[in-house]
Amino acid sequence: MNNPDASTRGRDSGGHRAREQLLDATPATEQRLVLAGISTAVLIGGDGPPIVLLHGPGEFALTWLRVIPDLMKNHRVVVPDLPGHGTSLLGDAPLDADRVLAWLGELIEQTCPSPAYLAGHLLGGAIGARFASGYGDRLRGLVLVDTFGLRRLRPSPMFTLTMINFLAKPTGGTRDRFFRHCFVDMNGLRKQLGPLWQPLMTYALDGARSPNQKAALRSLMPQFGWRAIPKEELARISTPTTLIWGRYDRQTPLAVAQQASARFGWPLHVIEEAADGPAFEQPGDVLRAISVAFAPAQ
């Protein structure tokens, strides 16, 4: 098992300061848990029915910061850094699908006193869907936010080009060119976030340079991101499931969500003026959609 003291390995001092600024702005408390042999950073706060939030590839728990405070009013909120992301480590064993699902199972077991609601974004949604298919008795509700796995991932050509450039050479310039394809109005978002914008951008850049994160993505994306989850596996999901989708998603277009909604009977909430990160761009609309999704089971 990796040494928890190595949790900042690969991070520079600017990234560490940015994370501390973001943690200071978040009402949840950070804890460190060992899950499936992986030293994992987890934000926990609030009381009530537990809800677990899983972020997307190259992200970190604090990308949920715009919805965490409101969710904590009625829920015990649990938000981990995925393996190899943020300050979570990789562990010593291979990061295969079974281990990732075991990691999520242990997270729920250690942090949730009752079956949890689970909301997953992009890669986190694909992990959540796979977990719900096999372990639905441990969940009371599932929300998939612009999730991967409903079809083979085929981002738009310009999205793909700017993403490759950012991953190959992570700089402030390549980051901003890529992020302009992730948001509808990046300049407006910068104004909304005010002093939190710069630490978020600094920490995102720091993550893109992290050897741990690069190694994690090399394992996680082929297993959960690029391929479609078999339809028969999705059909086994008995947990009440809701889709939340940004209208202008350039990774997995809205039509993919519409087809899944029609096939499986999952309600779909379309978030206007959002691309693939609606909880970041339009948190109020996403909170309302989550409230509707989970209201019948509360």
C-alpha cells in the first residue's frame, strides 16, 4: 500500500496552494481513507440520506464545489478524488475495472450509513452505471451527468484536437483553448466564480501534469470511458436512474442521452447554456434536477 504521506507526489507548490484555497471555500471536511488498497482523499459533510458524487476524467472532487453546499443541507455528501486524481493515489495493484468497482463499494460501505444516492459525471457516470448494474442493492438512486458509456466515445474533432494538445503539452494556453470547448461561456463563468476561478484553473493544470493522473487515465479511460457499456448490462440497472445533460455537450451529444432515455425509460433533464459540465456551469438547474430525481425515494 502506498504511503499516504506521498499524496502530493507529482504536485508542485502552486497546485498545493490552489487546492488549499479551494478546500477553504468548501464546507465539507477532507478525510483520507484506504479503499481497495488505494489511499483516497474524500470530502464529507452534511447530514441526511447519503449522496456520493463522482467526478470526470482529469478532474477532482472540488469540481463539484458549486453544488456541495446546497446538497449538504439535506444530505450527507461524500465526494472522493478518483484513483490517481487530486491527491488520491493509485495503489500497488493494477487499476482494473474490478478494483475500481471494489473501491467504490468500499467508499460507500465506509462513509454511508444507508444505501446511497450516486451521481456521476462523465467517467464517474460510467463507473456509477457499471456499479449500479452489479450492486444496485447498495444504491437508492442514480444520476448520470453527461456520462460516458452510453455509446463509444466520439468527441467532436475540435474538442479532440484541443484535448490532445492539452494532454500532450499542459500549459495555461493549451488548457484555456481546450476548456473553451468544455464550457458554453468561459468568460462568464470566470466572472461568476470570481476569486475561485484561478485556483481551479491552476489545480486543473497541475493535475494534467501529474504522473499519477496520467497513469490513472491510461487505465480508466479504456475500461470505462472509450467503450460503450453493453446494452444488456445497462438494462440490468434496477436503481431509479435519471439523466442530466448539457445541451451543448461536445463529447457525448444530447442525442445519446435522448436515445438512452427512450430505450431504458430514464427521465432526462436538459440543462440549457451548459456543455459537458452542467453542475459547474449551471449549478442551480442541476440542483433542481437532482431534487426531482431523488424526491420520490426520500
